[in-house]
Amino acid sequence: MSKTTPATLALTKAGIPFTLAHYDYDPSAERVGLQAAEAMGVSAAEVFKTLMVELDGKPACAIIPSDEELNMKKLAAALGGKSAQMMKPADAERLTGYKVGGISPLGQRKAVPTALDELATLYDEIFLNGGQRGLQIRIRPADLVTALDCVVADLVR
């Protein structure tokens, strides 16, 4: 497994500190984030998932705890839109350059409006996908906000 992905390169270039965590990715897992948390032996609330959405027909990104569900109305409001819906997996892969199960909000092919759930601020560090299946980035939430220039808001049900 490579330790260098567009996500890790983006953080390194920006001078933002992070560490990597590897785990055995299970392609049959129903919920990748929960499986990642279990495999790494950490709380599911500390492992955040990256969800690609369409906000008023344009791409956007939401980062929420792996044990929570995204509230589309809250996301739309946080990003100044009217409505949001999940992006089709093939469209998300094409847009980001990552495979589903390995999509990172960092180092995507094209920067899109992004929102991080406020629950991230409860932790000194959180985990999120590092750009390939089985690779997680451990980062301080404030550093993630800096790296992505994202909105922090209540995004879950």
C-alpha cells in the first residue's frame, strides 16, 4: 500500500501535520467507516466519512462521523444552497479521482464546497480517508479546516 496519495501530498505541501493509520479494508463491509474504526480499534465517532453530494446540481462534500447519517437540509443550509442529494458513486469517483471506500476530501481533482460536522471539534484528532482503501489520515480538526477552507456546521440528524 502506498503512503503517498493526492491527499497526503496536499497536506505535506501545505505544511499541515498528520499521521497515517493503515487497516485491512473489507470490500464486503456495509459501512466502510465503521469497519475502519473497528479494524483500527478506535471509536466510530472519531472516524469521519467523506460523502460526495450534489448541492443544487453542483458537486459538494460533507465530512461526518462514520456512525452518523447526513442531514441533507442541514448540509444545504450550511453551504448556502437549497437542496442536496447523494452523488452517484461513479460520478464521485470520476470527480474526485478516488475509488469509493477510499474517497478523501483532500487532494481531490477539483476543489468543491465542503462542510465538516461540528462533532469533529470534540476531538483533539480525527481520522478520515487518506485517498485509498485501508488508509486513514489522523489530523487535528482545526488543521483540516485550514487545509480544506471548509465550513464547520451541524450536519447530522
